[in-house]
Amino acid sequence: MGNNNCCCEGHRTKMRSEEEHKKLMNRLKRIEGQVRGVEKMLDENAYCPEIMVQISAINSALNSFNKELLASHMKSCVVEDIQAGKGDEAIDELAALLQKVMK
């Protein structure tokens, strides 16, 4: 199944570069901070629309995270599977993934 970057026997994994891992983790930590901010807003009885605006910002941040992860997946795992002669499987998996995340 391609090189060991994306796949292991029976269990798929993704070895990310230190830079990619750090970038993704930083995004998640910012999102985590935004969620804690909403918790604080609730504790302080913030006005509903203000909380909803923050929730919208969190959703946007999660969507951006997902887009970045998807691009990385396509550039590495999908390409490797296609190069390994598993193009149909890779495209089917990608199509199923897009259906799940684009609800």
C-alpha cells in the first residue's frame, strides 16, 4: 500500500512531518481556546447572539482545519494509493469521506 507514510497492514495511519503536525496542533489549540472562551461566556451569562457569533467562528475554524487536513490527505495518501495501483479504491474512499464530512 504505497510507502509507510499512510498505511500499515490492516490499519491505516499517517506519518506527518514535524512541521505539519505542529501546524495542525496549533490550529487545534486555538480552537480549544475558542471553546473555553464560549464556556466562560456561558458562565458570565453572555448575551445569546454574542455566544452564537463565537460558535460560528469555531465552526469556521474547524472547517478550515478540515480543509487543510483533506488537502494533505489528497497530496499524500491518495496520490500514493494511486501510484500503488489502487486508484479506484483511493477514489472510492475519498468520495465516501467527502460525503461524510460535507453533510
